[in-house]
Amino acid sequence: MASLFRLKQIVAEEDRAPEHRLARTLSWPHLVALGVGAIVGTGILTLIGVGADRAGPAVILSFVVAGAICACAALAYAEMATMIPASGSAYTYSYASLGEIVAWVVGWSLLAEYTLVVATVAVGWSGYATPFLTGLGVPAELTHGPQMAGWQVAHWGVNVPALFVVWLVSGLLILGTRESATLNAFLVLVKLVALAVFVAVALPYFNAANFEPFAPFGFAKHVSEGGVERGVMAAAAIIFFAFYGFDAISTAAEEAKNPGRDLAIGIVGSMVACVAIYMIVAVAAVGALSYTRFADSPEPLALILREIGQPGVAKFLALSAIIALPTVILGFLFGQSRIFFVMARDGMLPKSLAKVSRRGSPVRITVFTACVVSLFAAFLPIDEIAALANAGTLTAFAAVGLCLLVMRRRAPDAPRPFRTPAAWLVGLGAIFGCLYLFANLPSKTQIWFGAWNLLGLVVYFAYARRNAAKG
């Protein structure tokens, strides 16, 4: 039993074999851009419609709840990332603080999170690209996955645009980490300009009557007519997806030039910027148009602009989303490949996957990741993917909050380039906030997530435990 909770000893970079060493090419501006690029994307451009469908105008309150919980998690991540500047994010922190089996569950959950996030964003990108493609004569069946009616497939389809963007970004990552980060920074700027234009155009149409009734479905999660789970907390559990992305920064610890400084700036800076952006955009969107007219739209912001008589700006926003949404895919595909990489380097996954190219990027694991993501992006609807991705993320965030508190007791004097203020309040806020959001996820999502982790435990005891590098 003791071996299940053995702790990982963090190996110094110079003690690793060259083929297992990532190149240090990123500075803090790259990391902030990576974080903002990963956070600002499908959550505000697409999932605001899903959230409005479940909470009405109170989706703004859902953003506040989800953002507050994510802020606690971000502060916990910032301390752990600078204290343990190694790739692997929550998986590595759990391995060093809580033990091997906990690390495996967290790592397995992260694999689900990153895979499904990339798939969700790819589907969201496809939603903005579809009007352009259908206008060129592309059949509708090739622009979306199967459409579900409960547990039944109502319409079959394959989301070819989503497949295309996954492999396009994968090719960029294979080209090189620094090159990817530089292009990412430019595309993030495009995305922020597009959101600023949306706010500037939508605010003059602000109508306070669109906020009445403010919370038509109440605060707590409940099942409404048609079997849809609604309420402020039901929406928060879904659009929680909109806030994470800063955790992808922590996976770049071994590629940061000055991890003790750069990681904290990247994580906290990107989170603060994105909370402000989200609140401004959400207020402008709900104020400009009744939520009933854009709820569950695959392109809600563009729809709002068309409805208020701004079709030209709507086309500009949609085009900007097509250009810039791949920054989210890049951020999470980057993070997932690094999680895979570290788990393989530890022996939890086949070690042959933990090799880097001459340019210092993990090509094998990136290709493998793209293959897995493609299946989800092509065949699953966006709300189902986002909810399941959130389950994995909530598990990881709660674990990092626990790691923060454990290390404060176990190693109170260890060097911490960034110290989280009010650590116990922040840590407990991350843990219980994430557990509360998890309880508000759709019941079907909770069942699927439980099944995923049962499969993970089978893999752990059949393969990972006996192959893991001894700590």
C-alpha cells in the first residue's frame, strides 16, 4: 500500500537524458500570451450562448462564481509552479505532494480535460467557420458531428472543419515551441481587438429590459422541462470552461527562461486580464439582445451583432474568431502534449513517447495527442464535450489547492518565489469551490467521468504502477 503513495523526487534538468530535456525558449510575455490565448476563446465566443440557455441574464452571475473559484485555483497554481518548476502541472505537483496514485488520477483527469478542451474549441471554431463554408457549397453534414436527441442520434455528420484546425495547430507545434508562441501572441492581439470592437458596437444598444427577469431559472441546479439542467450554478459548472487555460502555462515550466518569475506573472497576469474581459463582454452581450434570441447559438456574439443590425461587424467578428480561436487550441494542445510527455518520462505511459526532436519539441506525443483529439472533435457536440472537460479540470484544480495546503504544512520554509496570500482561504476556496461546481455538472457527465476514472485505475494497476519510475 505504501508504494501507492510514494512521492516523486523532482530531477534536476542537468540530470536528465538529452532526449528527455525540453528547450528553454519562453519568456513571460510568451507565457501571458499563451494564457490569454488559451483562456479567451470558446468560453466567451461560444459557450456564453450555452450558459444563457441555462441561466438567462444571470449568466453574468455564473461568470462571477466560476471566475472567483478559478482565481483561487490560479493563485494556488502560481505558488506550486514557482516552488516546483517542472513540467506536468497538477500531475507533477500531486506526485511530489500527495503520492503516486493521486497523481495518476489527476494526470488521467488532465488527459481528459486537455483532450476535450481542444475538441470543444475545435467544434466552436467550426461553428464560426460553417457559415462561410456552407456559402461555398460545403454540405452541412460535413460541418458538424452527430446531433443528439437525449441518448439517440438525431442527425449524423462529421465535423471536417474541426479536424482540419486540430491538425493545422498540431503542425505548428511540431515546427517549434518558440515559433508557435510568437505566432500565438500575434493572434491573441487579433482576438482582443475583435472583442473590443464587439463591446464598442454592442454597448450603444444596451437595454436594461433585457435583464428582466434576471434569473428565470433560479440559482440552484434543477432539471427543467425537456430534461435540461438549468440554474445559475448549472451554467457556472459549464462556463467554468471559459476561465481555465492558465493551467496550460504551468506545463511550460521546463521551457520558461526564468520559471521563478515568469510562471507567476503568466498565471496571475493572464487570469486577471481575462476576468475583466469576460465581465465586460458578457454585460454588453446580454444588454444588447434578449438572451432567448442567442441562447445555445454556436456563434452567439456574431448573432447578436446581426440582430442589432450590424452584419458587417458580425462578419468581422466571425472572421476574427476563425483566425484567432486556434490560439486556444494551441495553448491546450501544447499543455496536453507536455502532460503526456512527463507521464511518459515517469514511466506511467510508454517511455518511447517521451522523446524530443532536434528543435526540443515532443513531436511523437504531439502527433499522438492530435489523433486522440480528432475523434472527439469530429463526432461529439460542444456542450457534452465541455461538461466532461470541466469534470477533469475541477479534479485537477481541487488537487492543486490541496497540494498548496499540504506543502505549507510539510515544507513551510521551502523557497517560494511566489507566495499565495491568505493561503488557507485560497486553498480551501479552490477545493470546496471545485467540489461544489462538480456537484452541479450534468448527472450524465458525472457518470461518464466516473467511468473514465475506473478505466484509468485499470490502466494504472495493469501498466503504470509497475512501470513508473521509482521515486
